[in-house]
Amino acid sequence: MSQDSGLIIDWVSMPTYNTIMALATGAVLMSLAKIGQQLFRKQHINPLGWSLNLGVLGILLFTTGLHMTLTWPLAKYFPFDNIVFGEPTLALGVIALGLSFYFYKTRNQIASAVKPFQDVAQVVWHIKYLLYGLGLALIAIGIAGVTYQLFAAPPEEPITGMFADYPMVEATFISLLWALTGVASILMPSVLKYFATGNTAMTSKVKISYSLLYGLGIVFLLFGAFNYFTHIGLIVNTMPN
């Protein structure tokens, strides 16, 4: 994998597309937060638009996540990527596609509902066990990232490579992203149940859940876009002659 002249990577054995995964993940999290806000306020309700948005994003996440999950190991040098990136992406893609189908099938009922948020919450709440499991899994991935100092970029990677001698910097940053997303996933069933029973007050838990979803979505989207430069630079700097 390395030579005296520097790091050389056989990219044929190292396919990677966690760039588009991060980008689409951020867009999904932001979209879910905004959909919830619009349902709660009964403003800008457009289930057909939500269906299109989540369907497009779900296809991106489902296909890349499924391929990474089933192709073991996809990355020869980093087999843990299959678990860290592939499986959560696959799960989020399936959730996005399921919601896309639901919003499409019930678009008229949601648009005319007196309490659309309550109606949607009563249905979506039933995926609570998957949300609990995913939340715990994401927290476990975050702990593993710090414990084994995963995610550290090599010196050949632009910008993030400046922290190559301090592997805990990027390990902590990305691990926190995973862990906080896990916390948001664990909180979501209780928020959905709260609204499903007809409550309308904006509690601290609801505000925290919204802030986590939307804030983490922004970070994932920007980080994914940022990685298009850093990953291209890494490939250019480590290609065999």
C-alpha cells in the first residue's frame, strides 16, 4: 500500500463513495426535520414533493448502502467501512423510500387532514424498534471510532491530512457525528408517540430532536461536499505511477 516515495493506494481494490452517502444523508436528515416542522405548523404541506425528494435521496442511499453492505469487504484496506458506512446508509435509504411511498399514497389525506402531524406520527411511530436499534448501533460505531482511532486521514489527503499526526481529531469529529445521530434516532420514537396521542405543545425534547436532525443534516451535507475535494486530492496524490 505504500512505497518509499510516499503512500500509494491500489484504488481498484479501494472503491469509495461515502461522499455521495454523506451528502444524501445530510439532505435526508434536513428534509425530515423540515417535513416535521411543516406538518406541525400546517404550512407548506406538499406530500407529493416530499415523496419525490425522499424517493430520490432514498434511491441514492439504498443502492450505495446495499452494495457496500453486501460486497465484503468493499474497501480492501478498510473492511470496517462496510459496517460504518454501508449498513447505516442502507437503513436510512430504506426508511426514506418507505416514507416516500407513504407520502405518495396518502398525499390527499395528509393535505386535507385537520391534524396532519398527528396522523403521520401515528403511522411512522411503528418503525420505533428500528430507530432504537439504529440509534444504539450508531452510538456503538461512535465509540468504536474513538477507541480504535478510525477515520484519520493520511498526510496525502488535502486539508484533513494536516491532522494526520493527531488521529484523534478526525476520529472524535466523525465519531461524534455518528453518536449524535444515534441520539436523535433514539429520541424520535418518543417524539412521534407524543404527537400521535394528540399533544401539540412544543417541549424541550421536541426542540432538541429537531435541532439535532436539522443541525446534523447540515454538517453531513457540508462535510460530504467538502470531501469531494479532499477525496479527489487523495486519489490524485496516491495513484500509482
